[in-house]
Amino acid sequence: MEALAQLASAAIALLALGVSIGVAMKQAKIAREQTRIAEEQARIASEQTAIQERLAAIEEARRADEVEARGRARVTASIQTGTDKALVLHNQGLALARGVAVEVENGPRAPEVLGLEILPVDLQPGQPMPFHIIPLSMGDDRTLRLTVRWTDEGGEHEAPYTLQL
């Protein structure tokens, strides 16, 4: 009977050893998985930090562009049609356009723009300034070529235009 008890004890001890080994292996597997997850989380956190830094740089650049745009004027020239044709200068920028001047290419058949002698002027943001064009007669050039010049916080600017009448 004692041999049977020892055999039963040995069987229980062996079974306990097997369970212990199984638990240890499972714990090792869990530890490896936790390490892998921690490494993945660290990689993701690093990527998120890099993305946040890039977004911050983009936002800073956008703000800098916005601040710069506030100091910029953008003077455009267009033709207003209707009963009377007019050359219209327009400050489409966010800053004052100082010393706005226009140089029109004159030729024997070039259209005549009236009122340009008041230039140079300052144009406020959003401000248009029309100049009447003498009606065209047969054979006159239907193209108006001009250069607009102005100054703003960014310095001196020049924009050439070829406008169809």
C-alpha cells in the first residue's frame, strides 16, 4: 500500500511539474507578446510624435504665409464691359498698394485710356479704380497691353497684362 501511495504521490508530482511547465511556457509566451505590443506602441507613439511635429511645422508655415500675405498687395488689371469700356485696377491683396502706376503700350492704333495722369495712387485692399477707354473705331487695335507697378511691404512689384477689348 505504501508503494501505491508513493506511486500516486509521484504521479501527482509529475502532473504538477507538467502543469508548472505549461504555465511557465504560457507566461513566457504572454511576456513575449506583451514585449511585442509595447514595442509596437512605442513605434506608433514615435510616428504620432513625428506626425504632430510635421503638422505643427505646416501650421507654423501657414501662419507665416498668412502674416506675409497681410503685408502683400495684389494689383490686377481687367476690362469692364458694358455701355462704356473701362480699364479697372483692383487691389485684391490684403495690404495697401502704394504708388500704383500703369504704363500703357501706345501705338498708332492703340486704344486710349483716360485719367491715367492721376497716377501714381495708393489702393486700399479691395479697392477698384476704373479708367475710361475711348471707344474704338474700325481698324483700332482690340488689345490693350500694359504694365502695372506698385509697392507694398514685400517691396516693388510689376505685372504685365494683355487685355482684349
